[in-house]
Amino acid sequence: MKRIYLLAGITFILGACNKFGDINVNPNLPSQASNTQLIANAELFLPVLAESPQGEYNAQYLSETQYPNLSLYNQVSANFYSIYQGPLMNLETVINSKQLDAKEGPIANQLAVAKILKAYYFWHITDRWGDVPYSESLKGSEKFTPVYDTQASIYNSLFALLNEADKSIVAGKISNDILFNGDMTHWKKLGNTIRLLMALRLSQANATKARDEFNKALTAGVMTSNAGNLVFRHLPEAANESYWYDQVTDQNRKWWALSKLLVGKMKPVGDPRLPVYGDPNVDGQYEGLEFGALDGLSTTAFSLLGAEIRKQDASVYLVTYAQALFAQAEAAKRGWIAGGDAAAENFYKQAIEHSVRQWNKNDTTGYGAMMAAPGMAYNAATAHEQIGNQRWVHLFMHGYEAWAEWRRTGFPAFSKPQGKDVPNRQGYPPDEVFNNAANYADAVSRQFGGAGDGLYGKVWWDQ
């Protein structure tokens, strides 16, 4: 996949003084970059949403082998400014542009892609932090201190935005798209799949709304194969290499081993994805390290992060067909869609198969034996737990998404490292106390009352 190298030389909306839009940048004329180039630049930011050690710790996929710290949940605040300043500002510029060029593809499709990506980024933000600036954000000098919208209202806005994008797509490719080469069939299915997964996230907060939005997305058309996966493919070069390659190979940081929980789910059933996820230890065995352990640490006794995951040109899986299948398995079990347990079982099996195909280069060797192992066959009495556990195994290395699903379902059962509970959210950037004091205080009080801006207040859908 060809990267758009010229983007590196263009001055984009980064490093702003105002955290929700730069007062020194004209959002309608960002250094003459074309609108599809701005979309491409927003796409280049996508791996940041998944390539995060903290995300892996919150999902308990990786254990720290030498310097236990972040896996003990000692860091409260996290910064969302770069997402606003970079990809979201670029996408908002496209959406509001009066100079869209039809030579770069149908204008309706340029706008649709920008809206789908905007929805995806905001979904990620609100699920990590809770209420966040939305309606008054990305306005530059027009609004220095945006209000924090409620998560419920943000979800409603994103459902509407995705529906709008879906309805507006027409025939014809767009230029400079580094994800799907401008193929709008994939973009249409991606937008509806995001909507499907967002709907499922509301299963405990508003089951009626969740079911209705789920079925609307399903009717509009979701992913039907791994070919439609939202996957960011790094390149075998320093300018576009994987975060994990830089950390493990370039800097020789053997800091991450597979968790004991992950290996414990995979090794007993002969999961063929395990050799992809991790490397054997010095004895040639797959061994997981207890999450949050302070004693017995080693860089040789446990299975370190797998060679495939830390390749220079590794793929980063963000929204996948297997996720859509797991979602439909759960929906069938909940009675949201037809078919009951028979349909749920079929979707469950398909989801695991296509996860194996995704991770193992379409090779299903070992899938049949794994499904015949104890505990893998669909069981109506334990179906929600099985679906939740296998969804978690599939979402490896997309820690923030897996953590969100754990918060919603409680599966799998996570440990408490050194007695600490798993966080329910991330704290707002510390600068918000000064940059946006009144709106920050209102958001914290509204959501968490006297508990304050910490790790253990719950976002709206996790009540």
C-alpha cells in the first residue's frame, strides 16, 4: 500500500496552543493540502489508537517483565489533545470545506469517509474518558473552552453521523485513501459495522436503543469478510514502522510478556493463534507471566510479544469482521435478531474461524482441533461468557477496545494486580483544570460527584 509521503512536509494542525483547534490556523485552508490528503493524514494516526502499552495493561494482555508500573494502574490522567489537534481537526476541515475537488472522487464520498472516521475517533475518545467536548470542539478561535457533552448525547450524534454517511455514499472511488484504496463498498460496510459495535456497547445502558440501532446497522450492511477489515499496515521502513518494532527491536526493550490469563485461555485448547501472539520461552514453551507480578520477573522464562506482532511492517487490526460476527452471536443470544441459540452458535463458530484466518494469514490449521477441545463447543447456558472470552482473545493488541468490552460484559475475569481494581475510565488531561476549568468541573461533578476525576468513576454505558 503506497503511503502519501508528501503529507510529512505539509504543516498540519498539530501542536496547538488551544487544545481543541489552533487559533493560528485557518481551518478552511490548512497549508493548501487537498481534502483527500487531509483524510489520509487522519488515517495515518489510526495505529495510535491501538499501539499503546496502557491499553494492553487495561485489557490485561501483556505483563511487564522488568519494570512493573503502568500495569499497576498508577497513571490516572491521559491526554486526548493530540486526537483533537490532529486527525479530528483535519476531518472537520474536510467536512466544512467549501473547496472540495471532484477530481479527487465524488464529493459525497469524500464527506462520507471523513464522517465515518470522525465517528470512529470520537467513539474511541468517549469510551476512554466519558463525557468529552464534542458539539463545541474543533472550532478554533470561535470556541476556546468547549463544553463537555454527555456520553449519551455523543452516542446519539455519532449514530446520526454514521447514518448520514451511509445514506450519502454514491458510486466512485476517492483519491489518496491508504486504507481501502478509495473503495466505497468497504467504507460503507465499515461505517455500518462501527455503528453495530457502538449499538452493542449500550446493551446495559439502554437495551431498546441498542437493539434498534444494531438492527439498523445490520440492515444497512456490515462487513462480510476479512477483506473489509479496518487494518493499518505499517511499512518496512523507519518512517512508517510499528510502535512495537521500535520498542522491542530498535530499542531492545524486552519489557512485555503475554499475560498468564491470555496463555491460560489459549494454550490448553491448542489455539493456533498463540504462536502468533507470543514467542516460546527459553525452554521452548508458552508460559504467561502473572499480570502485575513484582517477583520472579524474567525476560527468558516467559513468552515475550510475538515476532509477527513486532514486525516492522506489522498490521494493526482496528475494526474486524470477526468482531461483527461476535456481535451478531451475542445479539442472537439476546434475542435482538432471529435464530436464538442455533444462530448464536453459528456466529460464534464463524467468529473464531475468521479470527484464526485473520491472525494466521487465512490458514485454519488447528481450528478444528481447538473447537473440539473442552469448553470450546457452544453451550447455551454459558454462551455470554464464551462469546465474551473469545472476543477478548480475538481483540489482542487492541487493548482499549477489549477493555471497553470487558467493562460492558465482565468477561473474562481479570485479576487485581497487587490488590488494585481494573480502571473504569481514564482521567482527563491535567491541563484541563486550567485551560477549560468551568466545563471540566461541570463534567466531573455531573458524572462522578464527589469521587472526582479518577480511574474508578464509570462512564454512562457502564453504570
